[in-house]
Amino acid sequence: GNTVAAWKTIADNEHFYGFGERTGLLDKRSERQTNWTVDALDYNTITDEMYQAIPFFMALRPDLCYGIFFHTSHWSQFDLGASQPGVWQMQTHSGELDYYILYGPTPDKVVAAYTELTGRMPLPPKWALGYHQCRWSYDSEDVVRSLAQEFRDRRLPCDVIHLDIDYMRGFRVFTWNPKRFPNPATLLKDLKDDGFKVVTIVDPGVKYEPEADYEIYEQGLEHDYYVRQSNGEIFHGYVWPDRSVFPDFLRPEVRQWWGDSQKALTDAGVAGIWNDMNEPSMNDRPFGDHGDHIWFPMDAPQGPADEKTTHAEAHNLYGLHMSRASAEGLERLRSGERSFVLTRSGFAGVQRYSSVWMGDNQSWWEHLELSLPMLCNMGLSGVAFVGCDIGGFAGNATAELFARWMQVGMLYPLMRAHSALDTEQHEPWVFGEQTERICREYMELRYRLLPYLYTLFWEAATSGTPILRPLLYHYPNDAKTYHLHDQALLGPSLMAAPICRPGVEHRAVYLPEGIWFDWWTGERYVGPTHILAHAPLERMPLYVKAGAIIPMQPVMQYTDERPVDELRLRVWSGMGELTLYEDDGHSFDYREGAWATTTYRVSSEVDRTTIAISAREGNWTPPARTVIVELVGVGEQQFEDDGSDRSLTF
Ligand code: GLC
């Protein structure tokens, strides 16, 4: 039929990473990975098809790394020696074999080349880097107001509140529920004054309502925007609003309409859109009737008139193009302001339009542990802005699990807690005082690290670099990092070794070559070595590399609570360099040159460390501030920042 395949040799010491959204551990050697988007509800470590389908991987062995981008949106599959040891295979149903080989020879070069090809993420608004609180659902204005109040009263930093499906009128997209949310604009204005942004969920299924005056349904019908079957009849499936029809996002006019329809939300002050169920997920019967998952018939025509295809080719692209509609629409509607977009499903290049979360995880220790390799493999697949539901979506977290999850969540590029309908609440204060205190400490650390994090987002936007990285990314010649799934680097300098099991207060930590320092105690280690880290509940083991420069700011309750009047550079002696990126954090002015970069270089000799600061570049001037340069364990010096170059000696 249309199946084509290619086979290549696997080297003895070769390992495989990337593959988009994947459960299990880091390395996929000896596994089979299918690229076909599904609602992966109840996924576990052996689940193959996931919400995202990204037919890309990198092969790594000491001294060599290359990437393969299988350029097909049809069903495809990689077999990394599962059926034939020593041979990897790729196959697709597209009828043509079209793939790119991306030569490294290091993982960073492969990711850079892959994202040059498939695109890079836009710089998000800075508030999107703050803490997000979500639940299915904060289902009325009162509930949302008191939630916001709790955060501020308890001094737990938070920037974003997500509204799940119950804000809508009977799950009709682009509507507000008049009983639960009678005055959304007033609510969102009050929240805004208190430093909160609101993100609303949007599902692709439009309620089928022929007689009922539902404008969105009628508009789509009138303009023929819904997916039809090959016999010409409009396709129906069942989702939250019951019988539903589905826009064909492959057509530009459909994306335009959908993007503009978000006006019903942005007019009320919504600052971001969370795109869900866009694999697309649907049943053959109403939800609750034990129906089966279905999708559009494979021969259903989709796409613009001059480039018509069938669902067989369009399936994996549905979430990507829904996110695209969303992102492009928000840019039109919220003129001058950056927006936040989140999606569950996507394809290669999804990073151009949206951040991604790993769908419906569980409140299990296994899923906490799974989160790091999942997000690291996403980062290696070009998608840097990613997160998992902190605390676990389905089920109930214990206090201990939640505390440990918040520690790990602090490392997620997207830091969002979420929980499902009919579960216990998952806000940081519901587990008692000790958990709340631990959550606060790590949420505050997240906010203190914002200048560092924002710089990492800028690097991701300009060169595709992952924000959260497996150690193999920086130590590709050290085979000990090839299976290290439970340690991760936040940027080049901060390395975390979280606890992912109950009752555990010690763990082995691998420190690759070089000199390392304990973030908390300052203790010095010489790698490569293994150490036993002490990690009582309030402590997530965290390390910095010699020569690290980490820019930090004071704790804020939300990202733009007040101008940053104090920038602290924590520097560890050694040799190192950091270029700090800054801009206003919310507008597009940076595209016209309103940005600033400052390069800091540290170099240590036997008893002397010099920190050289370059003159600030770019056309953005930060607010008046004191810069404190702290040579950790030695002392600090400070000066008023006038952007000029200078050199400090310790
Ligand atoms: C899906 C989403 C989940 C959301 C729920 C209700 O399960 O993955 O995050 O809360 O739908 O909208």
C-alpha cells in the first residue's frame, strides 16, 4: 500500500532521545515509538501514542550526535531496534520517504538545526513564567475571587488563574456562563488590579445546535467551516457539549474566524488561551455513556481548496493548527500585548504557537518521577515551554507528594498546578502548614530566579535551546548521563536532583566532571563523582557548577508587582559567562530593538576572582536599580546600574 520504510544501523553505544511527548525513561533504545495524536487518558510508562506527535529524534554516542526529522504528518513509527536488534527503522503511511538528517556533532547543535527547520517559540509574556493555578473547575466568580484572595493573604506568589470548562454556558465555546460568571469583565479587571491574569480553556468541539441561536455554531455552518465526511455530510462526534461539530483548522479562513472568535474572551480581559481535547478527542456516544474514542474517518477531506488532503494526513496537525489559530488570533486581538497559549496536542513545530502540557497525569509518585524525562525529551524535540500538572491531575495528592511536586514544579518551564473534577483540592495551602511553607519557599525561589529564567526563555526563542535539560545535553561525551532521568539542568548552571519517592530523605546524585557546589550549603565537590545527598522534606538537592552566574531578583507576589530595584548576581568562583536578557516583559517592542543584554564573565585564579561586566547593549533601559554581585562564600559588592562596563575584583 502506501507504507514506505527505511532501515539504518544502530551503533553499539548509541542511545535515542527526543520523540516529542513520551512516557518512560529518557533513552528509547529497543522501543517502538508511534507518531499519532490521541487522547492518552490514563497513560503510563508503556503507553506509546500520546497527545503530541513529533516525528523527530536524536541519536547520541560519545563524540557523535545526529538528529532525524521524519517529514510526514501521516501515521509514522520509529522502531529503535525493538524488532531487529542493531537496526532502527522508520515507516510511514504517506507513500513517500522524506526525512532530514541533522548533523551535530553535539545535542545543542542538533536542537538548533531542528528548530531552525521547524521554528522557534516566540518570547512569552513574563507573567507566563510565574506560577499558574488551575482546577477543573474554579466554577464561579466567588470561588475565583476567594482563590485569588487566599494567594495574596498567604503571600504565595501567583500570576495566573486558569478557568476550566465550567466558565462556559453549557460547554459552548466562546460563551460565558451567565449564572456562574455574570460579570466576567468586572471580575477580570479586579483580578488584574490584584496582579492576576486569567487563562480560559477552549475545546475544538462546537455544540451542534441547529435550532438554538448559538452564534458560533451558526457562523461555522453558514461558512462551511466544519469537517465533513467524504460523502459530504458534516461529521459529528461527542465531547463536553454533547453532540458536536469540528472546525477544519487546516483552512486559513477557519483559523481566522476561530482566532477572532476569541474576542468574546479577550474583551472580558482574558490574557491567554488553553487549547484542550485537540487530538482531537471525541466519543461515538455522549460522555458518560461508556462510548468509544473515535476520530474523523481517514478519508474525510480537510485543508484549503488548493491543497486538499484527507484526515489521514491532517490528523496529527489538528492541535497544531488549532493552536496556530489561537496564537495568531490573540496577536490580532490583544494588540501590542504578548499572550499565553497552551495546548495539549501538537506536531513538530508546535513551539511556534504554543506551550504544551503533558495532559492528564495522576497524583502518583511514578508520575512525578516521569515528569522530568518527559519534559526533557520535549525540550530535545524543540518544545522548550512545557510543564506537567503539579500535584497530579487525577487522584489525590498527599501532603508529602504535593510538597515534593512543588519542588520539581519549580523547575518546569511552565509551572502550573491542576486537579480534576471530584478530586481533593490541590492548592498549596490545603495540605497543612508544613506543606504550605515548603511550597512558599520553592515558589519564591522560582520568582527570585525570574531574571535567569527569562534569559533562558530568550535563548529558547532565539536558538531553540531547551530550558529544562537532561544532563546529556551538556555532557554528551559522558555515558553516565545517558540514562540519568531523575536529575535535570535548569539552563546551563543549576542542576536539581529531586526526590520522587515517599519517605526518602537521601539519594545518590551524579556530578559530572568539573567542580560543583551545593546551592544550599555551599559545599564543594569535584566531579565526576557520586554523592549521597541529604534531602529532608523541605530540601530538594540543588547544585551549581563552578563559574556559574545566576541573576536573581527580590521575591514578588506576581511578576510585575513592582519594578525590580535590586538585581543580585550570585557567582560561584571558576570560569564562566552569562548574557542576561531583559526587556519590558509584555509588549512586542523588543522586536524593534527595545531589549537589553549585559554579559558577565567570571574568572578565578588561585586567590583572586574577577567579574567583568560588559556595557549594556540594546535600546531598553531597566528601571533604576542596585546591582549586587555576590561571590558566593566570599563576599559581595554593589553599585547603581548605569549600564556602563566595569570590572570587580574579589
Ligand atoms: C481534559 C484536560 C484536563 C481538563 C479536563 C476538563 O481532561 O486534559 O486538563 O481539566 O479535560 O476540561
